Amino acid sequence: MLLLALAVVVPLLLLRTSESSAHYYEMMGTCRMVCDPYSPKPGGATAMEVAQNANDVATHPPTAQGRRGEPGRPGKPGPRGPPGEPGPPGPRGPPGERGDNKLGFPALGAAGNDNGEGEGVNATGSGYRIAFYVGLKNPHEGYEVLKFDDVITNLGNHYDASTGKFTCQVSGIYFFTYHVLMRGGDGTSMWADLCKNGQVRASAIAQDADQNYDYASNSAVLHLDSGDEIYVKLDGGKAHGGNNNKYSTFSGFILYPD
């Protein structure tokens, strides 16, 4: 009877023990599945440990430097830059060569006295010394040649104070100018003409507009041949003299000889 009871109880106990073990292991498996990611495994390492181990690894020594390469091809030229500031002026150059004086004014320095009494040609022969400047001392009126009797300059002696005329002796281009002071006060006017061989080449008028004095002036550039005469002639009115004050003057000189 006892044996029969043991035969029944023992299998039951074994069966119960097996079920409890299975339940235990089932619970352990569930816990392992949940806890394994946070629990260290034997022989394993977490990602943080791997990163720390990587940082702890000693750096490798630098490798040896290689040979320098060949230089590259030159690049394209860049854009043109802005112009620079102007530099300082350079040194003054040497003087030029002396001209031959053929196209300039007549050169002075020829033989003759201070009043221009000479042959009219300078010593070098490169130009002619022909020029005059005269003033009017005595008054004139009516229709007559003004005799400028105050001679200041007469280079070449081509002006004649006794006639008031300049007589050309060297053909060429000449310049003439005159200024005549009118003596008014009586309501009249004055005309003064520059004449060449009796022909008028320039005219001037002074009018008495409630004043006693007025000027008549003009100038001309003329070509003269040898023997031509130049003078100033009144064509009515009164010209003031002025003693030595030279209110009325007449002058001229050669520009270019033929």
C-alpha cells in the first residue's frame, strides 16, 4: 500500500517541480530580454566603452614627408589696375639752338648812333634795323599832312621830320600805328588817315561830343616796295600838338623783309 502511494506521489512531485522550473526559466528569459541592453555581458563591451577605448588609443607617429612636387603652370593674368598718380615734373631740358632770325623781329646791335642814324642793316646781316617813333609838337588843322616833328626813335633814318613821311628803302612787310589827339571845344570833329602814296589805308575819327578832346587811332600792316611813302593826313578838324608831352604819335617798323 505504501509503495503504491509513493508511486503516485513521486511522479506528482516531479511534475510540479518541472512546472515550477519552467516558470522560473520563463521569467528569467523575460528579464534577460529586458535587462540585457543595460547589463554588461561577460566578455562584451558597450558602445560607450568602445568610444572610450578608441580615445585611449595612442596616436600613430607621423609618416615621413614626401618629395616636393613640380611647380604648377602659371595662372592667367589678372585685370588691368587703375592708372597711378602723375609723377613729378622732369628736369628742365637744355636750351634749343639759336634761330637764323629770318622770321623774327629785326635784331638790334648794328652800327649807328642811339637816334638810329646808320645804314639800316645790322652787323651780321641777318635782319634790318628799321623802326621809328615820333610825336607831334605843333598843332595842325584842316587838310594837311601831319608833320610829327618830335623824333624819339628813327632806326635806319627812313623817317623825315621835315615832311612827316616815312620812305621805304627795304621792301617787305611793315607795321604802322598812329594816335592823334583832337583839339575840340567848338563842336567840330577830326578825321585822320594813314596814307600810302596818297591812298588811304586806315582812317580814324574823333568827335566833339560836348568835350574838348578826343582821340583818333588806328593801325595797319602793309607791304611796301622801295620808294613807297607812308604818312598821316588830316581830313578835317584840328590836331592837338602838346609840346613835348607826345599826345599825338606816329610809329612803325619792319616785320619781314622780302
